[in-house]
Amino acid sequence: EFKRDNITIAAIGNFAVMSGKIPMRYIGAQAQYRVGRSAIGARYENVNDPNQVVFSTKSNYEFICNNYSINFDYTITKAVGARAEVRTTHSPYPIFNNNTSITYLTISSYFHI
């Protein structure tokens, strides 16, 4: 993770092995720019789960996806915040209701205890 002034850049990685199957691989990178209580961020993620160890599909296709997202965060208090995020996910296979991509908006809140 790299932090300087109002900018944070981070790399993400995760691997999972279950029941001796080929591992699931998750890699990504994200950046965030903060001003006061607000922050805008962007993220790229690559998920490669050929044996559907973590992510399963309704078909026999492998779960392989590239995700791109942008988000806006607003901190209400030190413990409470909200996020709006637009994400698009692409796969070489038609795993999203017979489509190879899906784009969606999520609005969420978060609490730190």
C-alpha cells in the first residue's frame, strides 16, 4: 500500500485451495483520492476460479472475470459511512444470464465498531 497526502494506492491478492482443487486466484489494484469527508476511488480485479472453488456458475463454464469499478465514499462520522459504486464485470464465457458482462450500481453503508 502506498499513501501520500490524499492518495492511497494498493495491490490486492488472494489464493484459495479447497479439497485439492486448483486454487482460486484473485488479484487487483485500487486507488483512492480523499478530500475532507469524501473519497473517490477506482478498482480493477481479476478473478480466476476455473474449478468454481469459491464462485460457482449455473453452467459448466469456468468463473473467470475482470471487474472494473468506480466508487464515491462519504464519511458521516468516524464509525459510519456510505458508498455508491458502479461496477462492470466481464467474462470470456456467458455466465451472467447468458451474457458475458454485467454492469450494476450498489449503494451501501458501513459501520466500524
